[in-house]
Amino acid sequence: MSIPTWDVNPQQEVTMQEPTLQYKLGVERIELAEKIEKLKSFMTTNPAFKEVSYRHARLLEEQLAAMQMYEGILVQRMILLNNPNED
């Protein structure tokens, strides 16, 4: 049985390729979607939400709406990157 060998030049610099904008937006959207789901879950199923003040509850609702709008903008940007002629 032979052991595979690779031509490795120890003097050769290994460079990592910078992630694409599309990839970065995708990761950002996934992370944001997870946060949106956690907040929605807190607001709908956690009894602690009913304990917060009226003003605090309204601010959390506004925060959720802003996060959802932000997610929509990320999606639009991703679509635009895939269809640059629609700009």
C-alpha cells in the first residue's frame, strides 16, 4: 500500500480568499433571522414578556419590526447582487 504524497512548497505563502459580499450578507441574514426568531419566541411564549412594562413591551415590538425590515433589506441586496441588471 502506498502513501499519497503532495507537492508542498514550504516557502509558498498560503492565502485565504476573502469571503464574497454575497456570502457575508447570507451569514448576516442567517444570524439576524435567528435573533428575530428568539425575540418572537420570547414575546409569544415566555411569561416574562407579560411582566415587562407597557413601554418596554412596545419598544420590543418596535425592535422586532426594525429587525424584520433590516432582514428584508439584506434579502433585497442579495437579490440585487444576483441580478445586477435590475439596478
